[in-house]
Amino acid sequence: MTFLEKPLITVLMPCYNAMPYLPEALESIINQTYTNLEILCINDGSTDETGDVLEKYALQDNRIIVVHNKENIKLIRTLNKGIELANGEYIARMDADDIATLNRIEVELNYMLLNPTVDIVSCGSWIISGSGKIISKKIPRKSSAVACFFASFFYVPIGHPELLIKTSVLKNNHYLNEPHVLHTEDYELWSRLLLKGYNLQNISDLLHYFRINSQSVSRKFTEIQDNNFIECVRQHYIKYTNINHSVEIVRVLANRIDKNTTFFNFKKGLKEMQHFKIFFIKKENVIDKMILKEIQVVFYTHLFDICFQVIKKCSFLNKLYSVWILLINIHGIFYKGVITYLKNKII
């Protein structure tokens, strides 16, 4: 290690019916280059072999602490339980079906120690299939706290299962356990923390393998997740701008467009997106050229994403308008980061 400090890090891994992926996830943490770990695995009432596998690994590595919930209390309550049990100075999140690169925690911790004002750091990820085949990669479109804040009004600004966070931040700000937050608890927390002034940043290193699992929340509860995400975005706007947008406008801003989105709402949503960018830059007094470029990358990549979704899903008039928007904003691809993002989306 290049740093003198070797603080204890709690790896918080909720587990629910995590087989057959659990052993690979666990081993990627056990074999980390950074070793001062408390590996806190909470078995949330699994009905498969998850509990037995966890106990077997705990016998082989005394850093593994296994907690069994008597019943399935779901992810939010399990995460909050883990936060209270965590003894580390930092918490590294990990999902039981993902894989961490062996240097993930070392790289993230090194970044945090070199940048002590940073409260949370996340990273890039490889996207893999259920069988482990690489599908694509997700490189963060922004790194600075200000750009993450801007992005939070459109999409989740940092990755959840691949992050490292100061434990004190989570002990003072639990995941919200409310109906409108179900399946989008991470976004609600990040937007809340950003409004409070916490420093959230991304690094571009690809340090995680995020598995697309047919049993994942995003696959099984897409409609609930989308509706709750829209509501959380709407509330985020209210708190920051005092403007209460309609659900249909927020649906455009958050790129949760469906085939019923009208031309009026689509056009109005894009105009609001442009107005909000100007408002945000002025309110946050953004003058740093690098941060302004990051904001532009967030804006153009999101604008292009929205247009691509409309072309796939919506009416002919909306498709035509999307093509027009793409053409008049084609200069956006010349921002560093935009073309890289688009290439990764296509690949």
C-alpha cells in the first residue's frame, strides 16, 4: 500500500437467494488487494442455499460476519441494518451477484484518502450477462461533485453496488423506507445527500462487473421502479427549484418515456431541460471550465438518450421531432466524453 493509514472497511453485502452467483462475488471480495476488511453478509431470509454457503465461507475466513434475518425484510431495511452493524470507517457496497476487480477497494480508498473532502466515490463498471459474458461497459459521464449534482436531476449520478462511502455519512443518513422509494432507494439517498452538500464523485476506472440478472429488481419490477423514480425526481426538483412539474414532464426529464407521451409534453420536457441547465449553472455559480464541460457532457448524452428512446417507442410526430433535435444538437458529440458514451451504448 502507498498510504500509511489502513482503516477498517466494512463490505456490506445483502444476500437474498443469491445462488449460483454468490461464491464468485464473495471470492472477489475475499481476495482483494486491500485486506483490512470486515465482510458483513446479511442473509435476508433466503430459501435457497445462500445461508449455508455464507456459513461455509465464514469458517474459512474470520473477516466474514454472517447475519441471518429471521424473515425476508427486503433490501432497504437490510441495508439500514447493515449500516448500524458496520464497524468500519468506510463502507464498501457489494451485491451478491456482482464481481469486484481485485484492486477495487484499494483504488477507491486511495482516492478517498488523497481527497479527504470526498464523502462517496464510485467507479466505472463492466456490464456482464448472467453467464458472465461482457456485454458493454459503463464509464461515468462526470466526476466532479457539481456535475454529479446536475446529473441527479435526470438519472442516478453514481453507481450503487460499486461505491465506497464514509460510514458516518450513512449512519447519519439512512436509506428512506417509504413506499415511493421502493426499488429506487439509492437514487433518493444520493439526491438527498447532494442537496445537503455532501461531496459525491466518480472515477473512470472500471473496477466492477455488474451482472444483468433476470431475477434482479430492475427486470422484475420495472414499472414500479420507473414510477417511483419519476416521483423521486419530481420531489428532487421541488426541493431545489420550488417548481412542481407534472408527472408527464418529469417522465421526459428522467427519460422514462412511454408510447403514450404526447408531443406537447415531449417538447415541453426538452425545453425545461434546457432551462434547468441555465438555471443550475447560475444558481451554483459554475465558472470552472472543466466542470462546465462535464455539465455539457451530462446534458448532451442525456438529451441523445431521450431522443433515441422516443424514436424507438413513440408516435411518428415525436420520432420526427427527435430526429430534428438530434440534428440541431449534433455539435454536442464534439464534447469529450459524449462520443465515448455513445460508442459504449452502441457496443
